[in-house]
Amino acid sequence: MPNKFNDISNVNIDEQTEQMSYFATTFLSMGGWSWLILGMALVVAEIFIPSSFIIWFGLSAILAGVTTLILDIGWQLQFLIFGVSAVFFLLFVRRLMLTRKYDADQPNLNQREEQLKGQVVVVVEPIINGVGKVKLGDTLWQAKGDDAEIGENVVITGISGASLHVTK
């Protein structure tokens, strides 16, 4: 004797709804609002879990929600809009955002070597045979480069470990 839930041909809409989980039933009954709530939750999650990944699903859910509220479409089309827009956002918009160059007001902010290049420092221990010490701010650094006497100004050309490369 076949189970009435396994034979799809004899199942009416009410029995199909009973088979769905409570969450799915609630989600579909809320229509577009459920998509908007899900979308906002995902956008907020992106704020707390920055990954540039979750936000695209959130925007897709918001798009599906707005479309559902405006056009009153069925759940199949809602999921299609969500899926297609998620793929679009993930593949195209995210790639576009990652390849875009931004002009920063401090382009060398986290690049210590680039920040120090070109700065003039004072020799505090003579640079003899290419090794000595210079003062940068309130810190003494080992210096490698052209020989120089105490008190001379030298220019930083690079960093290697804890040593500054300098020239006159």
C-alpha cells in the first residue's frame, strides 16, 4: 500500500503545504517581506562578518523582495530572480568592484618602507664600511649605505629587516 505522501500525483496543495517545514511555509506566506527581511539580515551579517561575499546574497534577496511586492509573483519566479541576481552579483559586480582602483588620500598608509623612502635622517654613529646608525624620529636605526660622518644628513632609500638603506 503506497504512502499518500510518497505519491505526488494524488497529493493536493494542502497536503504539499503540510509536508513543507514550518520555516518554508512562513517564508512563502510572507511574500516579498520575507525576502526583504532575509536580505537585510544578510547585509547586516556582512557588516559583522566582512567578506564581500554575503552582501551579494543580501542584495539579491532584497531585489527578489522588492520585485515580489511590486509584481506579486509566484515562489518559483521569486527563487529564480534570487538565484540569477546572486550569480550576476557574484560573478560580475564583485569582480568589477575588486578590479577598480581607488585614489587614496594616504596610498602608503600600511606600507612602512614606502613611507620612509625619501626621508632625510641624521647620522648619529658614523657610517663606516657601509654600516652605522641614524636617528629617525626618536628611534635609532642601523644604517647601511654610503660612508658618512656624525651629524651628516642622509636620505633613506629602502628598508631591509631592521636596517635602513641610506645614501648621501
